[in-house]
Amino acid sequence: MAKITLSVIKADIGGYVGHSSSHPDILARAEENLKKAGFLLDFCVMRCGDDLELIMTHQQGEDNEKIHKLAWDTFIDCTNLAKKMRLYGAGQDILSDSFSGNVKGMGPGVAEIEFEQRKSDPVIIFMADKTSPGAWNFPLYKIFADPFNTAGLVIDPSIHDGFKFEVLDPYKEETIIFSAPEEIYDMLVFIGAREHYITRRIWRKSDNEIAAVSSTQKLALIAGKYVGKDDPVLIVRAQSGFPAVGEVLEGFAFPYLVAGWMRGSHNGPFMPTSFKEANPTRFDGPPRVIAAGFQIGDEGKLVGPRDMFDDPSFDRTRRMADEMADYMRRHGPFEPHRLPLADMEYTTLPDVRKKLEGRFKKEVKREV
């Protein structure tokens, strides 16, 4: 069989209620649209918070116009329904009036991965709400470069050589590739700045086989202002030459801080939840992540989804996230709960600064 392409394309096209969740009618409408397409091998419609997630397998390759047009038309149709229902922020991620061949740069987030099927192909799709693409930097480092997280880096010959990381600077539209483990220290200089550098792709170093792909679209850079958080997606392949499923999930066992939360302007703990609990309501958060596990079956069939975070072993992580949320919320409008000024440039901050421009005076130095 030819190569399989797994495409995950998402958009926030209307919240129910506020920014907390997605209405069942929106999901049903999306399924109707994808069923009509005659060129998909399989599909699954999901949601994380108020984001609509289209998961599709096909043989059209990455960046294919037919696949992207199908996603775009689905988002437009669901947006029209959301407007009729007066859902909040209807069409929030639709930043263009017409399709131009590819949804990248038009608002929706995209992660696509093309590969030849193995004897068994476990894939985990992570979907986030109320955060930005840099949220994946920490777990991707843990999964593919940290032997304290991934035992296979030490004891599995198939991944012992390590992985290559492609890191994107979305502001300069530049990429750089780091080789782990030998360039870990250099790489951490950049990916530790999660709002400026984004881990986009990871390959197995021994044979350049693709291991993981994330969405890297930043809405504020596309729109020129804050219109909602990016709510990224991530595809990770597991087992048989890649980290085991348990090693992949272990990257999320600590609720590390991410940017986003209320109005996209706050740091908060990244909480791994089951599908049904991906409804961020406390201060529109804290930020959520769900993990949908699939086996890619014969002819690209999606065997799943399996709710990978629906496990009591993550209860302590969730409790810790709640405690961290309490701690961060007590800071109110002060940093480090509120994002640093450099990350607030696409919010209302520039308008406030402009309004007060004439009131800032040069300090007069006095001689003692």
C-alpha cells in the first residue's frame, strides 16, 4: 500500500458556553461534511474545549489542496451554524473570506504526517485548548531527548542514537535543526523560550523516519492582533522504533506552566484530562490537553480513539495542576501569572500605552 497521510486540522469556530466547550450539533455537522468526501480513507471528529478537531487519513500527501479545502469548507459550514446558534466567538479562527489552496496562514491549526505503515502503528494525537504551540516544547524534549523520561533512549537500540529536532522561529520565519543528544544544551537555549521558538518536527536520527509533527500557526501573527489563543495539535508515533506509549504519555505527568489561559495573557498549568473533562471553565482554564490514541489499521482505518488520559494515575497530576492554578491566580494582574510585556504586544496593551503616551516624562537628574 502507498504511504498513509494523517492530517489533523483544527479551528475554534464557536464556543458553548463562552469559550468552555463545543456544541454537539457542531460536531455532528462536521461529521456530515467529512462523510460526503469520497477521497478519505477514514476520519474522526473530536473537540478539545471549544476547538473543533478534524482527524483524517488519506493518500493525498501533506499540504494537499483537496484535504485542506474539505477542512475549510467544513469550518465555514460549522461557523454558519454556530452563528445561527449565537455561539460565542463564532468563526474566531477563520481569518480569511476565501480559500487560497491551503489553510495554513488562514487561521486553522495544521499538523500532518506522511509515513509507510508498520506491522503495528500506534499514534497519539494531542489536542490543546487555551495555550500556544510552544506548549509542546517541554513534553517533546522529555519524550525524545530525556532518558529520565524515556528509558528507551538508554536501553532500546532502535532509538539509542537519538532524534533530530526542527525548531521554528515564527517571528523571523526561520528554522534550525538540532541533533540530540549531542546538541541538547544548544537546543534548550531556544526551546526554553517557548513563546519565541517552537518545536515543529522530530525525526529518528538513524534513518530520518518522521516521529512527531506539531501545528505551529500563531493567530496573533496572522491577524496582527489577539483574536484567540492558538490551541495547537500534536501527532506522535509510538512503539517499535519510537518511544513507547507509556514514555510518550509520561511527558505530560508534570503539569508544567504554559502561556494562554484567560484572554491568552496568563501563565497556567497544563492539565491532562479525559475527553469529557476538556471543558476549561475556571478563569477560562486552566489550559487543557487531551490525548487520543489510535492504531492505524488496514487501508488507513482509524482504530480508536482511546482516551489515554482517562487513567487514575494522572489524578495526582490534575490535583497538582489545581494547586498550581490557585498559586498563580493569587498573583492577579502581576507577573509571572500575567505574561511578560513582550508577549502582550498583541493584546490591548499597545492601545493602553498609546493612550498614555503624552503622560510619560523624562526623568530630570538632580545633582547632589
